[in-house]
Amino acid sequence: MNISDVMIHINETLNDEARATLEKDIQKVEGVVTSKFNPGKEHLLMIAFDLDKTTPAVLLEKSRSAGYTTQLVGM
């Protein structure tokens, strides 16, 4: 396992249900260990993942395919 993390910025303001749904959708990507919005930083989604199984680009595309405007913040 080659664990890394990435932060994705979501432009839209998401309610609790939308954030929970996006977290669950991202966790379905093979190689994702966890995805979590931090309280007080509802626009930032932190994702821990296995670099041997997925990439930041795949995770970014997954968030965009949910209909959101997103940017990669860091890795």
C-alpha cells in the first residue's frame, strides 16, 4: 500500500446530506481509505487513498461527475 492524501475544494455550498452523499460516493472508488469534510471547512474534502489503486485525477473527476465545480488543492 502506498497511502497518500489529497484535498479537493468544492465551490458549491453543500448541506449536510449532500456532503455525506459525496463522502460515500468517493469512498466507493477503489483504493480510497477515507473521505471526510472537516467541520468549519465545509468546502474542503480530505481524501486518503492508495496511490497504487487510484489517482488524484480520478478522485477529482468523481467529485465533478457528482455535478460540482471542484479543484485539487494539494497532495
